[in-house]
Amino acid sequence: MVTLENPASIRKATVMVPSLFTVGNMAMGFFAITAAFDSRWIAAPIAIFVAHLMDILDGRLARWLGQSSHFGGEFDSFADWISFGLAPGIMIYLLVLKDFGKPGFLLAFFYVLAGAFRLARFNVKSVETVEGGSHHFTGLPIPGAGGFIAVLVLLFGLFDDGRQGRTMNLIYNHIPFLRAGIPIIVFGLSLLLISKLEYATFKKVHIFRPKSLRTFLITLFGIFMVYAYPQNTIFILYASYILWGIIATSWRVYRLRRAVKT
């Protein structure tokens, strides 16, 4: 029993809290896979979004409780591979890529393989560097890639059912175009996973304790947009994060070359 008179029990309980969110992350990924095999194209991607939320919370809770550990990091990576690598790969294959035959299978597998490579490289780098010392990821984080595939699956599922939901016409009318470009999108995401592009970690951003009025207002506006136009907002958030890494790195290289010339 966990009591206030038993500090050891309290420490054990706090150790378990982040891992419970990791288990929830893994469970959502497994559910998304089973839902995909049942062609439940609304439930499957929603499970990925919930998994992403749990993935954010388990890391923040571990740091807040001071319970970060090598085991926790490895366990989290297994959960991430299932929820953001394997599950999205299976979802997009069953919904779209299987129509392309063997090349579609190879593309889906390449994405899953790139996700595994991305996580393995991250774990090795975490061991070699001081934890929390870096403010950026090397390569697109796998939750960003998996989440973007999930929102595409959600849009395709709504479109196939003849339902627009709360999706703006600007995106809804371009769903057939996005679907036709899935092979290029999946291949591009796979390359970004194993790339050397830098992506922000947002580890220093306190969503629930904003330090400025601007941060608070942006957070409030984001919550409102997710409520009013969930599909659009989630799509824009994932797409913006993916593009931001490309643009920021390109700008950094441009400034470096310009400085060398001058």
C-alpha cells in the first residue's frame, strides 16, 4: 500500500506514472492497427492522436517527477515505433498504398524501417550526450511523421464516407489530390525521418504554465481552432512542423554560405 508514512512506496508509485502513459501510448497504437484491419478509418487515426498526446505527457511527467531513466527511454521508443511507425505504415498501406501493388508495399515498409532507424539513432545519441542538453532533434521526430499520416487517413476516411465533418472546403476539395500524391508524401516523410534536418524539441515550452501573454493567447487560439475545425487545425499543425524543419535548416545553410562568401 502507498502511504505518506512510506516514502519508498511513494517513489515506486511516481516511477510507474510515466510508464503508464507509455503503456497507454502503445495500447493506442495497437488499437489503431486492429481498427485499420477493420477499415475503421476514423477510429484508427484518432487513436494515433491520443497516442501522441500520451507520448508528450509521459516525457514531461518523467522530467517533472525526476524519474527519467534509460529503461524509460527505451520503453518509450518501442511504444513510439508501434504507434507512429508500424500503425501509420499499416494504415496508409491498407487504405491507399496496396492499390500500387509491390511498390506500395515497399514504400510502406520503407517508412516503417525509416522510423525504426530514426528511433535507434535517437537512442544512441541520447546515450552519448547529456540528457536535455539539446534544443533540437536530428531528423523529423517519428510522432510528427506518424501523426501527419494519421490525419491524412482521417481526411481520406471522411471523404470516402461522403462526410466533410468540420473540414474547410480549402482542404476537403484537395483530398483527391493529396491521395494521389501519397507515394511521394510517404517517401518524403521516410527521408525526413533519416535526414540530418533539425527540428525543435519544445521541451522548454510550458503549455499549461505560459510565461507570457502572447504564449497564453496562442495556446488559447490553438485550442479554439482544434475545437472549431479539428481536421484542418491538426493537418496544419503537423504540416507546419514538418515544413518548418526544412525551411529553418535551408535558411541556416543559406546564411552560413553567405557568411563564408563575405
